[in-house]
Amino acid sequence: MEHDESSNNHKYLQAEDEKLQELEPDKSAVKAYRNVKFLNSSDARTIRIMAEYLEPASRLRFYNIKDTVVFYGSARILPANETGEELEWLTEQLKTADKNAAPEIELQLKTAERDVKMSKYYEEARQLAYQITKWSLDLDENQRFMVCSGGGPGIMEAANRGAAEAGGRTIGFNISLPREQHPNPYITQNLSFDFHYFFMRKFWFVYTAKALVVFPGGFGTFDELFELLTLRQTKKVVKPLSVIIYGKEYWNSIIDFNKMVEWGVISENDLNLFHFVDDVEDAFITIRNHFEKEFVGKRKYWHW
């Protein structure tokens, strides 16, 4: 039997009923848009979804944001200075560790060595965001192609950080999660958004994007990447969107797109939906050339 969500939803009304009856009639009425319990109920879910469309649209329009470059990637990748310090500290600890403590420190050292290796992606995302923002600021078109991220730590922080260091505005589309996700300090004031619904957050990632750069990441990064490729493959997104998959060593060890062609689940032409790159300069040139060809000096795919 299907769960009747509406019956549970109305419990807050039943709980309030006695209190309302004790009030004078003119004091018992509450405007619907001021009724917080209702707005947080399942009956008002549609209103909350609409709010996550209308409020970001209003704010982005107000700040005249027409184009974005979206950075995807792991929230767990740390800056090089942090991972280097951790590795150095553990190395010193191992030198003086007794035989009981040494095995645990050795495990921690392996993790630290991996983190140092992955930290290059933090630094390269930061550098790429810096270069894109510097180039954008030199255009005689206000600031276009604004760096946008998921607003959290890791690669998201690196992207916002690089853009901020270049002197540009930068956007964070944050989302409430049980762990990891909190707004990083490099997002421009008033351009930090906090979403509840993943699908609304994904909508805003793509809506103003003119390019996406996908750094190494986990389930969330894969979800965002493959949904975007599906939208392009099925022509639900028709604008000329440049998709950069960054870090060949990582991605080639995780997924083989050519095998997907061999097995017939995608076509060979689908491989043209994205570009693999392995260094900052290559990524920057690819994005810059794409923008100069498709968007610079043109009012294409602007929504306001």
C-alpha cells in the first residue's frame, strides 16, 4: 500500500488546532506565505522547488551574469601545502614510532602520499580559474565567462579561489549535505547560493554555462558529468558547450570510453562531446578558442 504522505503532513495542523481555538478569531489567521510550518511541509514542496528556480534567476539577473565556466571535481582534494605538511609530519612520526604504532602510521603515510599526488589537481584548477578570469576581465564586455563551482571545498574551492585571486567575481552553487559541503571563503559575496534539491542545482549549473571543466572526482562528479553528456547527446542542450575532462591519468584508469564504443552503447561520434586535457595551458587555450569562436562579441544564449 502506498504511503499517504498528506495525512502525515497534516499532523502539524492537528497539533496547532487547539492553540488556534484559544485565540481570538482575528488573531488566529496566518498568511500562507508567513506560515513556516506549511512552507516546510510536503504540501508546499512545489513552492520550494519554484523558489530554487526564481530566487537564483532573480539574483543572477540583478548581477548581470550571463555566462559561466563551471568546474566540477572532488570535494576531498586538498591544497598542496596542506598535503605536503601532513606527509612531512607523518614521515617524522614514523622515524620515532615503536613497532606497535608503526603499521598504523605506514597506512596513514600511504594515504598522505596519495593526497599529495591528487593535490596537483587542486593547484591546477586554481591556476586554470585564474587564467580564465584574467582573460575574461580583459574583454571589453563587463565580466563574462564567470567561474562557477559547487561552492564547497576541494576542486570547488580551488576554482573559486583562483578566480578571486585574479580579481574577478565568482559563483558558488552550494547544497546542504550531511558531510563535506560548506561554502568556501572565496565565493563572491551575494553570489553564494544554497540549494536543497540536487536537480535544481544541476539546472543552474548548465543554464548559463558556456564551458564545463571536469576534474577528478567521485560519485557526485560522475553524476554531473554523465548527466551533462546525456543532455548533449540527446540534444536537450543545443548550445555549443565545451566540455573539458581534465587529468588523463585519473580518467583513463577509471573509465574507458573507447570500450563503450566497442560494446555499442555509445557511438564513435559521441566521443566528440568532450575533450581530454592534461595541463592548464592546453585547457585554457581550448576554452579560450571556443569562446572566441562561439561567444565573444555575440549575444548568444543569454537569458536576460
